[in-house]
Amino acid sequence: MEIKLDFKIEACNPKNNSDFDNEDTKLSEAIYTIFPLETENAILSWGAENILLSYRYDISTIIDDIIQMIFTLQNNHSGKWFVNWSSNTFAVNWDFKWFEDSLEIEAQWREEFNASDYLKSHNILKIKKGEFIQEWKKIIDVLLVNLIECGYTCDNLTDMGLLIEANSIYQ
């Protein structure tokens, strides 16, 4: 029997520290700079399980993959794609398969994540591609607001234009 899993992201309201570092040239560096450790996390809900994603550590580490994932799903009618989320605290591999707006993700939770029995036994997510992208855009919205508030632009971050472009998908 197939079990329907819900997938949601709650971006929350992380507070930035108003920092700006002239040496930051990439999103990952700037995200790490602007968010203190003691701020709200994003919450990824995979079925009945909530997974905390730290803006400072997880999101800064996986932002390039998030952007690539959104563009890959948006720009291809059908396909397969694989991502090895590189964060130590979000240690999971996702295998994507999609056709039109039907998306299936198989999660392989890596040992260092110490996944619950629930996550191990509920590792297949089926969702509309557009809905999935919209959930991730919640984090992108928070990032853009905070990066701009701290003074970052496309002039000082080489990949900020990609973040802005990813945010414009499904508007």
C-alpha cells in the first residue's frame, strides 16, 4: 500500500546580524556571514517528520544545489536527477524522477544523519513539481530579503542573479 507523504517547508523568520563582508563573493559565503547560529531554522516536513535546516550551516552549504534543483526541474519536461545534499546535518541523497508535473523523490538517508525509523520507511515522496518548487522558494524569499537588507547585490555576489532568477519561477 502506498502512503501519501506531505512535503512542506516553513522558512520561519530568521534574524540576520546586519553583517556585510566585502570578501564574500558567493551566496554560500554571504548566507554564512549574515545568519548567526542562534536564529530560527527553516523546517522541512517530510511526511510526519520535521527536519531543521540551519540557515548558517545547512542552507549556506546547500544553496547551490537548491538553485540547480529548481532550474533542472523547471527547464526539463521529464527527467532524472540526483543530489547528494552536502550538509553534515542534512545528510541525505535524493533521486528525482519526473514527467510533466509529476515528481517522485526517493530519499536515501546517510548514516551520519541518524534518520528515524519513520524516515527510513517513508523514503518515497510523490508531489506535483510546481508545488515542490514553491515550497523551496519560501527559503529563497527569506534569503533574498536578508541578503539585500545586509547590503548584498549582484555586484558583489557573482551568483545572486541565479537566486533572483530562481525566485521568479512560477510567479
